Amino acid sequence: MAAPVHLKFEQYLPGDVLGGASPTPRLSWEIAAAPAGWSPTAAELELTRTDAAGSPLNSPQTLPLLTADGVLADWPAAPLASRERVEVRVRVTGSVTVAASATAPAAAVPATTDWSAPIVYEAGLLDSSDWKALPVGPAWPENPESDRRPPRVRHEFTVDRPVVAARAYVSAHGLIRAELDGGRIGADELVPGWTVYGQRLVARTYDVTAALLGSSPAGDGIGPHALGAQLADGWYRGHIGFEGGYRNLYGNDIAAIIQLELTHADGTRTTIATGPNWRAGAGEILFTGLYEGETVDARLITPGWSSPGFDAADWSPVAVGASDAERLIMPLDAPVRTQETLLPVAVTVQERQGMSIGEAEIEIAPERALIDFGQNLSGRLRLRVAGPAGTTITLRHAEVLEDGRLGTRPLRGAAATDRYTLAGDGVEEWEPAFTIHGFRYADVAGWPGGAEAAKRDIEAGALTAVVVHSEMERLGAFNCSDARVNRLHENSRWSMRDNFVALPTDCPQRDERLGWTGDIQAFAPTAAFHYGCTGLLSSWLADLALEQAAHGTVPWYVPVIPGGLWTPPRPAAVWGDAATVVPWELFRATGDRGLLAQQYDSAKAWVDLVDSLSAADHVWDSGMQLGDWLDPSAPPDNPMQAMTDPYLVATAFFAQSARIVARWAAVLGEDDDAARYAALADAIGEGFRARFTDGAGRMTSDTQTAYSLAITFDLTGSEQAREFAGNRLAELVEASGGHVSTGFAGTPVLAGALSATGHTDAAYRLLLTTTCPSWLYTVTMGATTTWERWDSMLPDGSINPGDMTSFNHYALGAVAAWLERSVAGLAPAEPGYRVIEVAPTPGGGLTHAEAVHRTPYGWAAVVWRLVDEAGREVSAQAAAAGQGRLELDVVVPVGAKARVTLPGREREEPIELPHGRHHLVA
């Protein structure tokens, strides 16, 4: 038996955890391979408590685990205290049935794995009494209504006895990059992220032992040291929000919060923390804003500012704020980090533009080098350049081109412009520290030697795009025989990457970038397939619950900021249903009951609120509803003017949320709630049918969205009505010429509703149409991410005239879930993929398709292909004509099983498959 692998705590990345948030961390693992018939029956945890340096404090302790399946096993020991560090290993026992022989009957023989490799969990600061650090920032006067220069703070200290371990706990009012002895602490970006700062302020933990020891003469830490921090306004007090935006949303101050804890060889601990003895100054960053960009003058660089012995005579005293101990928390997720770099795929020179007014000539635009990176992304540029001191290079960013130049109008108030002034001392390398942009294209002005020199240098590697987003484990992939469909799926994945930056945003480029609840509600199943995002989303959901309690409803976006029409938050379907749908879909993907327990009150409060707002027949027919937002019939200036009755949409989602909460309550053992919400869901369904159908299945809104919601949310009331709804939906697809006619409410369920009612051909027609509005229209227009509007770019290459036009919104990319679950045929039949639904639906001329997903039990895969009598893959034309024999390969991880339904055999009992690799022929 192989040892367990892929050990992970809670919903963190696999492997060691530093600064964990839970005193009782749950543990997961995988069994990569096991004999046929083996199933886990018991598991043990070997636990070794160590000091901060990793030296054992006691002999290993072996404890039984209450569950053996490897999915979030409860912590078996006493709760950990702050800073407590443990090293753990796991082994699992199961049984294998040995067949009867001539001399012995059949028997179950135990088989135990080897011990896994160890991983480490170190608890963070779990109690407010652990915190000694106070917020410190500049004391000089500032104008809170204007741009402010980002400050730095620093402090020197001396260590008088040997150090064996050092930890830095770092947070800020604003954004922070901390340094120790002249070196950056960690590689995290945009720390501490964006939460509801008044109640939850994240602190990240870093092991700085090597840095501290390495900068001491004897390598033992003894001697002089220095801490420093570069600060930026960020979300805390920076300019954010649309319609002109807002400043100082969480306060006028800016401050570092750093607590450095040194563990000495004698077992004592020294704490160096931000406080009144720190000093404040300024550096080379003149301004930085999340929307505006960053401006740096490298001539102002002061080497050694975070090292001991630096002359800080002209630095100022700091302002010291009240302790944040009551709201400082350890993170539930991984930080934002640089993920990869991209080289340009094309560089062109754009000549200077000017115009004459009388005898004077006015420069409209300088000469520039225009760069295409081939992929829309979130991040920034990294440059390498040499030139005269005082030369200023200007970098602008945009997602698309219009008339051959950067299409900046969709950015609205986001300047997305970085400026770097050279120091002039040889080759200089730079990238912004506290801003990110959404872009595929960039242009460069002011390059030493002009635009032609810029082109040569950039083609030689002088400029790269740096992709920045939250660290997440990739879990899923999809591929099929149509490259356009593969690009569509990749566009969905890239839009998720670009918008999972500390929280799930709507877009990464314009003056918005907010955690819209409706977007992630639509996208949650797809997100959970693409990446391990439960940690990030569980943190965001905790903020959702806080904002929900504060505002009396689930807001439009979380965290809440002011915003015209959106202030104050009002109850609305689709958006508010994030409180039920997102946790439930994450539970379906991961089996995480703890998340359900965390969000249960929030989910119930949402359904109870809607119940209080609905009419006597349980129809939600009041209030402002966005409905099927951005359906393709909506005019550019009114995205909520959809074809489907918004109250039909609202009532359908009300029924779905009530049904989810009923099932949720049953999982948690809340039987009374389960019965009450199930009865409520039934009553809503009755009201829905009475108000919005003719009793036989025809909807009052005769639209793709109306029928898709009724089918998917099981609101038709009878098999006959469901059949009618499916037939009518297929007719509407045919009448539309194979075009999508849905928005944010209907699009995620449209193709699935067709598949579920036997209209696979209609679903494929929607998928493969290439004229607007359709999914592949965006692909034919060169999209590398999902667009906000079906026609964000018009067929003539011009940008949609609406002032709300993004080329990187993931909501409409929710169709990827249908590609994975229906086209390839890989879906969770039970929470956490304990039972895997394998039900591929070939069509559309596809000759093969596959999906792979790392479930909580390990890798699962489904691969199908259509082959001729000789076993060769058929042509697309033959596949479209219904020719070819289907061959299916299925990989089932240990601990799970698969339930297989072959095409054409939907009325037969599914085939059950145990773990292992299987080959089937239909």
C-alpha cells in the first residue's frame, strides 16, 4: 500500500501551514493507488509537537481519526494554542477481500498504508491578547481629499542573545510591503487584501529566521537589525468605487502593523512591534493607486532604508493608532502572489500625433511602442531599461484596441497608467508594487532612444507582463476536438484567475473591481471546478455575513462601499442568493460541512427576509430587481431591461434558495428547519406555477431564461409540464437561430436545462453558433477572457457604446460547468465527489472530449472518443452524422465510486464503478 499523499489542512494549499487560523485544523489526504476492492476503514494521525525551530518537544503521539476517507478529518487532539507548532503524518487501514481457494474461504485481509510524509501546521496569533503591535504611520499633516505620497516607517533594534526562530506577523491600514535588514519579507502582494476592515483585518505570518540569522555577524541573530515597511493607500483609504469614486472609506490614516517575535536558544521570546519609537519617511514612490497606477522617481531611492545603521535623521515621529487586536485575524486562504510572466507576442511603433492650430502645433499623442501580450490578464508590467537620469517612461494599459490604439474608454475613471523616472545609474529593473491593471495591450512612451529603440529592446525581453492573483491550486481541465470550444473554456478559467485577487471581483480593469454577489453566484460551480477556491470564498462569505447583518440584506457587493444606485443595499434575487448558492456549491465540490455550519445563519436569514417580502402566494413581486441582467436584448444604457419578467426570476431563485437551505439543514441535522424550508420551497413552487405559467407548462415570459430556470430549479410541477418546458426551450433556441438570449440569471443554467430534457442537439447548436450573441462569437473576435456583455465588442471591431463594458467578467463563462459536466460528463453526484456522476453527451460534431478534476479523494477523469470499426477516431462530419462507436475511459480515485450513464441508455440503471481505471464501450 502506498502512503497517503497531498496532505492539506483546512482549505489551505497542500503542505505546510504557517499562521493557521484554526486551533483544531481538519486534515485531508489522498490515497493515490490501492488494490481492487480496498476501502479505508480506519486512519491514524501521528502528531509531534515542536518548538518554533522545528525541534521535537515530545515523543510522537499516535491518535485515531474519527473518519478515514481523507476528507476534512476532525482534529483528534487538544486545541492548539497560539504559535503552537505540530508535525503530523497519516496512515490508513483498509481491507481487501481475498477470494476463496481450495484450502481457505474468502476473507477480508487488512491492508495498511505506510506513513505519509510529514507536514507542519503552526497556529497563528489566535487571541487578541497575543497582539502587542500598534498601527503606526506618518504624523505629518495630509490633505485627506487629495492624492497623498505613500510613506515608509522603520525601526532599529538590537538582539542580545542567540535566536533559533523568528516570525513576522504583518498587517496594515492600507497596503504593506515589510522588510527586514534590507530584504523583503515574503513574496505576497497587496497585503493584507480587502476584507470588512472594521471587523476583520487579516495578518499574514512569515518565517524570517533565515533572514535574521543571515544578517548577523555570527549567524546567531545577535547584533543590530532593522524593520521597515513601505505603505500604500490601497482599498483602505485610497480612491475606489465608480461614479467618481470615494476616498478614506475606512479611515484617513495609513499605518503598518508588524509584530516580530524572536524565539531564543534559551526558550525565551522577544517581541519587536510597531509602536511610538518607530520613525516615518518617504521613498521613491510619489503616488500609487489601485485604479490610477503608480508613479516612481528612482532618483529618490535611498538604499539601506530598512537596514541597520541607516541615517534617518530627517525622518519624522510616527502617529500611533489604537490597537487593532480585537479585529486582527489569521487568514483562511493563500495570499495574492505573482503567478507567471508573459512575453509580448507583437510590438509595433505608433507615430506621434499632432494637430496645427494657426502657427502652433499641439501634440495629441507622443510616439509610442504598442505591445500585445496575447492574453488578457490582471497584473502589471516589469521593465528593464538603461537611460539618462530624469527620463520618464509612461506605461498605459487596456484590454482591447480600437482603431489600432488602446481602447481606454471602458476603463472609465481608471487611468491605469504607471510612470517610472530613471535614476540613470545603469540598467534599472522595476515593476509597480501596489497597483494592478486588467490588460492585454500596453503602450510605452518616453523610452530612451524613442519608440523604435523601445520596440527593439522589448522584443529582446525588456518588458514582460506579470500575472498577479490569489494563489490557488488548479484542480480541473477540459479538452475536446473543437479548438474554439477549448478556447472558450480557457477564457472562463482566465477570467476567474484575473478576478480572484483577494476576493472574487467582477472585473480587474475599470473603476469598480468589487465583490459582486450576483457574479459569483452564477459562477460558483465553475469556479470550484477550475481551482481550489474554497478558502478564498469562505473568507469572503464571512464578510458577506457581516455586511448582511449590518445592512439587513445581502448586499450587491461585498465589502460594501457607497455607489449611487447601489446605496443603500436592497434585497434582490440572483445577487442575494449568493448567500445560499455559493456555500452550497462549494459543499457539493468539497464536502466541507464546516463551511455550511459557518454560513447557515446567513443563508437562513436571506431566505427568511425574502419570505417576509413575498406576497401571500409566495411570489416575490416587489422591490428593485435586476432580473436577467445583461440579456442580449438589453440596450447599452439599461442592462436590466430584459425579456424575462424580473419577478419570475426573483421567485424562481427564492424557491431554489429555500430548497437549498432545506437540504443544508438536513446535512447539519437541523431536522425541523429541513422540514420547514422544504415546505416553503414547495409552496413557492405552487405560487410560481400559478402566477407565471398557464398550468400546462407555458411561461408568461416565453423566454429561454424562464424555461431554463423552471427546468433547472424543478418548478414545472409535473413530468408533462417539464417535457413541455424542454420542448418549448428547444423551439426558442431554434427560433433564435441558435443564439443565446439569456443574461446573468439564465446563462448558467441554459445549456444544462436543454441537456436535462433531452435536447442535446439544441444545446450544441447554442454552443457552436459563432454570430452574436453567442459564446463562440467572443472567441471568433479574438477574446482570451469572458466578456461582460455578449457584444462588448461589435462585429466591426468597435467597443460597445455603453459605459459599462468589460472584456474580463467571468459570469457568462459559467457555461464551462456544462462543458465539464455534460459534454465531457464529469460531475459530483454526492458532496465532495464521493460518488462521481459520469454521463457524457456527445454531439455537435465533436469527436472526443475529456475532463479531469482533482476531487477531495484524488484525480478523477472522463475521456470519450468516437471511433470507427478499426478503432480510429472518426471525422467531425461522421460524428455530426451520428456515426462512430463511443469508447469511454474513466478514472475513479480511491475512496470514491462512479455512477456511469452511457448515451442512449438513460432509462437503464447506471453502471457503478469502483476506484481504478475503466474502459467501456457503448
